[in-house]
Amino acid sequence: MKVAVVGLGMEGNHALHSLLKFGHQVYASDVKEDLNIYVDNFDGRLKVELGRHDWEKINSADAVVVSPSLWKRDIIEKITSKNKIFSKVFPKHRDIFTIGVTGTNGKTTTAFMIRDILKNSGHKVLIGGNAGGGFDGYTRLMLEVTREDYDYLIVEVCDMTLDFSRDNFDFDLVVVTNLGWDHMNVHHTMKQYQKSMYDFIKDKRAVLNKNDELLSSFGDKPFNGDKPCFFDIYTGGLNLIGKYNRQNAAAACKVAEILDIPEKKIKESLASFKPVGGRTTELSMDGSRIIIGKTDNVSAVSAVFGETEFDLVILGTPREGEYWRFDIFTEVANFNPQYIILFPGLDDTTSQAKEILRKNDYKGKIKISGDISEITEFISTHHRNYKTIFIGGNGQDKITEIKGVLEEIS
């Protein structure tokens, strides 16, 4: 089948790779000229065009994948047949009971908790979605369900793709973990973010965080279907650190209860649940406690630092234009650890991060390191000087790399 991919951001790029792996012929385009698209040509089945969209090629395709960032934009009107939208050409996923998991933080952990509970109860489950969260993207899910039959589909929904997800999936149940200060280039204000989320869930059965002020207020709003259910704090056995993970577990527990999963299976599954790769976990090294994981927004940092006082903090920096993510350095400065090491997480914005720390009266020592091996060597040599160490911020791949090295030597 000939498939056109319009827009080659994170989701579009993942769609391109997935379509080729499933044997399709692909025309992919983006108006940006400076994108770095690397892919094997797959026997001539791929043509990539940067700087323009060739609408004749797009409209002659059998199906069209539109990047979520372009959804609801004028560009969609240039597709002459809306029946060619990929989710309409490949609609099998719409027949499966679908659970959406969205919000700012905790989506991936919550989604995997739900998956484990359902799998341990004998159900066949497919999980995926949000390419920015470490999955292979929404298109991959729509392709995967054509191979086998599933009882449940779990979709991690990025809060920047609510319109796209609403139109391309039929959600039977939606979990919202929390609403935090992130992706402000899309939401602009927390009030607008709250409104967008309400619009997304108002006609669905929703499971919401009782501890989140913006979500708890939804209890007073009109819903077209069932009133939302609220979760609190899970008090059963759990091998994950942090109150925030007990909220994630409570969300998974509430979903399982709605689906009539036996309580014993829920408790067994959560008690045996292991941290998801790249998410916050704990290591021990000669008595030093090391907490490590992606915490790329101020809400995530506040949740971790609100429970533990850290002596050494190692943070990856955000991309140049992501102004809202620089707030993590203001937040960390307020907790005043002894020593902060900065490294380029997504971009080398370490100088900006250092300036923010000093402007917020951070008095401790600051070091900038551009080398992951230098950071792991420092921890290996000096960890005994610090009772508690935090490694996080932006740059999940680099944080995961650090974690892998420390696991080998701890």
C-alpha cells in the first residue's frame, strides 16, 4: 500500500519507520529543510521530501498519516479525501476496548501498571502510543493490531496530542494522572491546559487524580456520560519510591476495579511491578542513596525534591526554546543542595541553567560537564561524600546511559 506521511516530527518520523517495517511504500514530507531523517531506503520504498509537501503525491496515496502537531490545522483541508486518513483505512483498533493514559507526569508508569494487572489476569494487551514517551508512536499501534487480536489496547496520550488522539482513537476509559507545568508552547497557560483536558474527557469515562487541584475541580463540571471517578494514594505493597508512584498505582488500581479485576490480582501485580526503564528509580552505592530518572518539568522535580533532601544534584538541560523547562533550575535552587552538576541533556544550554541557579541565590558549587563518562567517574569516585544523590532533568537517553553504568558498578 502507498502511504503518505505529512510532517516529520517525533510522531511522523516514528510513523515512517513503522510503515516501512510493515512493508508499505512511503512518501514522507515536511516543510522544514533542516531535518535529519535517517532511514535505510528499504528497497526503494521510501521517498522523503523536505522543504515542501507534494499534494499530488499525498492525495494519490492509499492512506495518509498526518503528524499530530498538524492536526486541526489548515493543512488537513488539503487532503481531498478524509476517508484516506490512516485511522480510517486501518480502523481495527477502534473495535478494541481502549484505555487512554494522559496527563503531565506518570503516564508511562501508570500505563504499564495497568498492562501488568490485565496481563496477569489472563487478558491479551497491547500497549503503545506517544513516541515522545518512549513508545513507537500512534501509527505503530494501528498497525500492530492488524497482526493479532487483543482484549485491551492501552494508549499513552501525550498532552500535546489531545485533539489528534480524540479523533483517531475510540477511548472507553481515560486516566489523567495530573496537570503540571509543561509544554507551555502548546498550552500557553494552565487554565487553557485544564480546558483542553476537560474537552478531551467530557464525553468519556474518566479516572482522575483526587490530589490534583485542577483535576479535582472537574467533579463539579457536567459530563456527557458517567461522572468521573477519582483515585487517591495506593497503600498496598509497591516496590517503587515516592508518593507520586503511589498515586500512579492508585490510578491503575481504580481502572482494574472498574474492569472487575479481582483484588488479589491487582495487589499481586502492583507488588511485583518493576520500574519502567528511564523512569525514576533508586540505586544504592556503599551506603549512598542514588535516585535517578527523567524529571524534565518543574512539577516532576517538585514531587521528587518534596520527599528527599539531596546533597548532590546532577541535571540534564532542556532544548534552547523550551523556556518553561528551565523552571526546574529555579526549583532546585530553592532546595539548595551542596553541589550541582549540569550536563547537556537535549541541548547544551548549561550556561543558561547556571545563570538561573545564580540568579535564584543558589550558593553551592556548580560544575558543567559535557561528558557522560566524566559524570559516572565522578560518582564512582566521590559518592561516599554524598548521602543522597539525584540524577535527572532533561535528556532521557543520557540519563538512562548514566543509570546503566551505575547499575554495573553499584
